[in-house]
Amino acid sequence: MKPVIVVHGGAGRIFKEREEGSRSGVKRAALKGYNILKRGGSALDAVEEAVAVMEDDPHFNAGRGSVLNEKGEVEMDAIIMDGKNLASGAVSAVKRIDHPIKLARLVMEKTDHMLLTDQGALAFARAMGIPEVPGEKLITERSLDRWKKNLEADSNPQEFQKDLGTVGAIAIDSAGNVASATSTGGLTNKLVGRVGDTACIGSGGYADNDVGATSTTGHGESIMKVVLARLILFHMEQGKKPQDAADAALNFMKTRVGGLGGVIVISSSGDWAARFSTKQMSWATVKDDELLCGVHAGERHRQSVEEAMSSMGS
Ligand code: ASP
């Protein structure tokens, strides 16, 4: 099987000043994951590392750069899933760690559970030796600014809500295994304790070697109502190709509950799609040593892996 990785950096409205950073961020993440796959690494390792790259990147709403809740704190959700055995691990409302996706993987591999939240997740992180970072390390000037603006009496939170940047990755490795990973800071000025779609299996992501894998982004409450990730795989089980399955599911979410979002999808034969009903979604993929990426509808920027690596200085 030829390895393939697809990543997204969130669906919504990507403001001009964030566009270039978002584009290079998804490229860097896709290249990181692809290099792991090329060396014979697993899809699981590839998606975890690709997402961790974007958690470190302040251009995205995950890890450092996460949006703030109503109290001005970072609370993050993440999920990872292994298509080989349907194992999955997730964390919700976690604070003060750099890489929620790595904690989600530990939940999957080191516990009998699938989702740990808030204080329990933090205690588990400590027990696993994950260093606690000061809360401020994850807060950027931009997220602080947006939080403050949203508190102003004449603010339009809807406008800010659209500028989302959840991250996700899906991959197929040379052994034919698929995996999915998604990580987010959630929605701006959300209530304390709000858990979004990202932490919920079948909503924020899903992976099954028999069908494929997907990672989602967008309005979490809408995504949960239609169980978007699993719905896409259902359409694929009924014979739809990734692109048609993604469009059918996104269209259903829009017409049935008025929700917008974006998805990346890969089939067990390595066909892929990156689709969104929002204005924009940053995405990148690498297959056959060729990198494709885009931010706007219809955009497909093509580069060889070699070219992309040298243009990114790596
Ligand atoms: N789905 C995420 C949430 O609602 C937000 C996003 O995708 O940007 O928590």
C-alpha cells in the first residue's frame, strides 16, 4: 500500500493575516507525517506527530494558540483512533499540557477507558510523567485579544466564532492500516466545562481499516448532532467515494441542523478528499511524494515533497 497522509488546520473563515501561516502550518504537519510513513512508520504515529506539530503552531486553535473559554482559560479536547482494532483514546477540557493528542494516545494505550476529562485527565497526565506547562504558555496575544473583544457589549461573537482552527490528520500506512487524530481548543468564549465534538468518537474523528478514516472540524454541537465522522464512513460503506461521502454528510449537517464544517477523508484504498461547507479550510496531503494543499474552495497548490521541504527550510 502506498502511504498517504491528509491534514486540516480547521474550517471556518481564515482571516487574510492568518492565511499564509495556516498554509505553511498544514504543509509542515503533512510532511512530518509523511516522512514517518515513508520510513515504514505506522499511520497512528504519523497522525499523532502531524497533529502535535500543529498543536505547537500558534496559527491553530489547538495546543498553543487555543481559543479561550468564558473565564479566559484554555480547555482542550483531543481524540485519536486506530483503524486496525477500533481502539480509541480521548481527553476533554484539559489544561496546562502542550500536546493533548499525546495524552489521548496514552488514554488509548495505557488505560481501559476511552475518554478522560478535566482534573482526572490532568492527574493521569501527571502519572504518565507529562510535564505541566504554565497556562499562559498556551495563550497567544491573538486569542487573548479575541476573548476580550467577545466580552465587549457590542461584539459579534458569531463573527469571531467563524475564525476556527482545529487541527486533524488521517493516514494510511504501507501495511494498509488507517488512523485518525483531531485536537482543538474548542469554541471561543465557550462555557467552562463545555465538551465539543472533537473528544467524541464518531463525531470528531473515526478510523476503521475496513472502510477508511476521517477527521472533522466546524461547529461542534452540529457535528455531534449528526455524528459527522461516522456518518461519512457510513456513506462510504454504502459505496460512495470519499468526496461524495463527505459532501453528502456535510450537506445533511447543513440542511438538517444548519451547521457548517469541514472534513478530511481517506478510504482503505488510499483515495482521499478534503471538503468543507464553510468559507475556507486549510488542508494538505502527501501521496506519491507529491504535496497538495489549499485554503480556499477549489484551490490546489501542487509541489514535490523535495521542493516543499526546501521551501520550508527543513
Ligand atoms: N469542532 C470544534 C469544536 O466545536 C471547533 C472547530 O472545529 O474549530 O470544539
